[in-house]
Amino acid sequence: METPERDDTQDWLLPDRARPPLLHELEARIDEALIVAKASETAVMAVGDAALDAAQQARRAAEMAERAAEAALKATPAPPAVPYEDVALRNFSERADRVVARLRAV
């Protein structure tokens, strides 16, 4: 009876592209991810603060514009009423007045 050939350790090794990462490699990835996450959080907080500041400035600008519009309305007097200057209408009215005067005379 023949003895079966024994497995060699090399038969059980995975190629480099298929091997899972080692623990220290995983720890390095986690550390890098934490650094990126903290930097992102800081950036988001800065953007949020800037957005809140911009909103407050816009609110103040709108309030100032409302006050300026109110002041402008109060400071500007209404234009005087200008009589309607339609030559044809004026001629018609004068002629109608003359006709009425003649009719009264009759």
C-alpha cells in the first residue's frame, strides 16, 4: 500500500492579493478613518457657523431695508394732483358748456 503524499504548508498559503489585511493594517486604516472623520466634523461645524452668521446678517439687512423703505415713504410727500390735460376732452367740455348756455337762452 502506498502512502499518500502529505500536504505541504505552501499549499495552504493564500496569494498576496487574496490574503486578508493584518491586524496592524486594520488599526492603521481605522486611525486614518478617525482622522478624516474628525477633520470632516470640524469642517462641517465651520460651514454651519458660517451659514448661521450669513442668515443673521441677511435678517439684519432685511430689517434695515424695511426701515429704510418706511422712512422713504414717510419722507417723500405725495405728488400733487395734476389735472388731466386732454385737449380733446377740454375742447368737448368747452363746447358742451356753450351748447348748454345757448339752450338756457332759448
